Amino acid sequence: MPRGIDPASPGLSGSDAGGICWHATDLKLMPTPSTVDVLRRDAWREALPCFVLLAALAGSITVLGGLTHWFNIKSIAMFAGAFAVVLRGLPAHAPHARFGAANRVTLARLALIALLAAGVGEPLPHATATAWGAIVVATTAALLDAVDGPLARNSRMASEFGARFDMETDALLVLVLCLLVMHFDKAGAWILAAGLMRYLFVLAAGLWPWMARPLPASQRRKTVCVALVTALIVCLGPIIALPWSQTIAAASLAMLAWSFAIDTVWLMRHRHSIPESAP
């Protein structure tokens, strides 16, 4: 993905993220309390327009899609919860004192993902219109992922926080898309395996430390990530009926599992040495 990190990758890659691995012990720069306060105030300034835009979009979709008012509440609540997590991670944005344009874009993507997530479990009186709306929102969130990376590099504001923020947003988008594919009856609950695979890998890394080793850059992972998101969005299309949606979803899940399997085998083979090349 734009910052060299994708949800198809079990961890941050050594060359993609500048050799950064997300561990508390890896933090080299400890920001002062005043710097963190400035960062948080700036983050709030960036978040307020996102809250306003999210409320407006949720209200419009509620009316046009015939959704319940709980959709509005869920949208705001989910974004607020996600933003609270963002605020907790801000110290890793040191030594920067500004939130930055790249993180602003990622925050906007997070708001769009909250909008998508709020639709899970909602009744679908106008299923076709709602599905097309979800496709537009999901496509926008996916395309914006091509913007934040270059912005971070060009503004020289790349940071461990920004890399992690981008990665977790990508992973969340995949999980929410899987939930929507199931909600629209385009695939069974098995598609959730695609959205949970990275989280299960991270959990496994806690049991087997060698699985937490940073992976070098891999074009394969980036390609698989883009293909997975695209396939899930396509599955939401009203013109993609069963069994075609199931076929597309199954193929994307198999592709992701194949990518994870390659990385897992490579990590296992190199668990006693320092990785030097991507599988």
C-alpha cells in the first residue's frame, strides 16, 4: 500500500517502513508532554471536519436508504472510538508537532470506514441503492489509500505512528468489507476469515516470537491487498449475484491465504537468522 504496508502483510516490512517494527521498545524518540498536547490539539482540529462530514453523510444515507436512526448513532460512535485509539498512539508521531496532511487523509478514510461499518446489521428496505452507496464509499476509502503515503514522504512527516495508522486502517477496511459482503448475502460467514486473518496472525506472533520478525518488502503482498479489496467491493455490486459473488469471494480468500502461507513458511525457515530478502 502507499506507505509500504498492507493488510495482507503479517507485519511491517523492514525496507517498506524504514526498518520500523511496531514494538514499544523500539521507540527511539520520546516526545515531551507539551509536544503530545500540541499533537492532540492538532488532531482534534483535523477530526472535527470528519465528524461533521460523517454526520452529514450518515443523515443523507439514512433518508435515501431507508435505514434506522441507529445508523447515525453507530457511525459517530464507531468513528469516535477509533479516534480515541488514534489519540493514544500519537506519541509515536514524534518528533513532529503537527498531525500532518497524510494522517488527515487516513483519518478521513477512517471516517468512511466507520460509515460502512455502521451499515452492518441494518435492515435493507432499498438494498440495491444501499449497495451502490456502499460501493461508492468503499471505493473512495480505497482510492484515498494511494494519497497518504506520497503526502507523508513529500512533507517529510513519515513516522512510526503514520505507518501503523495506515496499516490498521487498511486492515479495518478489509474486515468491514467482509462483514458487508456477508450482510448483503453475497457470501457466507466463511468470508470473515479474510478480514480476521491478519489479526489471527498477530495473535499467533504473540505465541511464537519468530512470527513477529519484520518482513522485507514484497510486491506480491501489495498486489494481493489491492486485489482483495477490489474483489470484496465487486462482490457488493447488485449485478453480481450468487453464485458469482461467492466464487469471487472464495478466490480472494484463497489468494490471501496463499500469501500468508508464503510469508509464514519464509519466517519459519528464517526464524534463526536475520531476513535478507523477500519470499
